[in-house]
Amino acid sequence: EAGVAQSPRYKIIEKRQSVAFWCNPISGHATLYWYQQILGQGPKLLIQFQNNGVVDDSQLPKDRFSAERLKGVDSTLKIQPAKLEDSAVYLCASSPAGRVHIQYFGAGTRLSVL
Amino acid sequence: AQTVTQSQPEMSVQEAETVTLSCTYDTSESNYYLFWYKQPPSRQMILVIRQEAYKQQNATENRFSVNFQKAAKSFSLKISDSQLGDTAMYFCAFMNRDDKIIFGKGTRLHILP
């Protein structure tokens, strides 16, 4: 079974530029998560989708971050404009329906904002 | 607020030795999940072991076992016969009733040859 796919692996941008990350969850997984992991810390949930609906986006900085999961499959996370403090690894994870305590993670995208 | 604390930022042990990573958490909930995740340099978070709070028996997965002390809100990970491939960041995590996972800051573990 293929795992959670993320791209790109690395991204370097200047502050105030825009950036987008893509995630393709494990086939059939209903729940998709985006986490932000700042260096030296554990991951922090940004947004959770159940199929194509948002379950929790309470920690998503909505003035600059947006995410969508069209058709309930793959997802895109966007930052515009980026700030220096957005430098982090952005992890995507997915869970089967009804089993949110089992999360499978992708390898993440490392973002550096200069 | 629910928190997860890992008091050991970094540890080193010799290959084949046993090592224990500490974790404490704070919650007022009675039923929840606890996890240990491994994050190697490849960055992918890998689930090592999972414990349901209502189960008194400590979870075990091959060389990995936990010591779950619910009253003390403690959840330590023991790695037996450590191997070079165990070198990684280890995160303790807690899932609350809203199905939200809260991670600790991690312990960097080095297995020395």
C-alpha cells in the first residue's frame, strides 16, 4: 500500500512570497491532517479534514494560511504572504474512517523563508 | 490546558543497551490514547507504540514497551537491545477526546556503535 505522498520535499522562498504544498493521502483514508513542526518542537495541528469538510482549523492562521481538500482526496496548503516564522516542516497525515487514533504521516515539506 | 512534557532533550546509549525515555502529560480526561512516535532524519513520523488509557496492561511491540502509570500521568518508553537504526527523535503524544494529538517537544536519541 502506498504511503502518504507530499511534495515538494524542500522549498526556499523570500518573505512575503507565496508557497503551496501538496498532499496525497493513503487511498481510501477519510481524514487528512496538516501539521506544522517548527525546529526543536513537536508537530502542531493546523487543520483537519473529514472527506472534503473541515473538522478543526482552530490553529490555522487564517490571515495567511489556507487549505483545501477538493473531492475529498488530495489536499493543498497555501501560505500567502509568508513570514520568517513560517519556516518549518509541514507534515501531512491521514487516517482511515472511524480510526483517527491511527495516523500515517508523510515525509513532510521543509520550508525555509529568507 | 493539556500538555505533554519530555524532560530529556537528548540521550545517548551504546548499541545493545536498554534505554528509557520519559514522558508526563496533563489532562482531566479519563479516557484517551497515548503514543510514542519515532522521527528519523527522513522526517517521516512513524508510530512506535500506542496505549489506550482504559487498558491497565502496558503495551509492547517487540523491543519496545511502555510503563504507563495513569495516576501519575506518566508514560515512559523502554527500548531493549537498542540498535543503530533506533537513532531518531522520539515524540510522546496524547490524543484528547476531540481526537486532536498533542505532541511533546521530543527526545533526540543517539545509539552509539
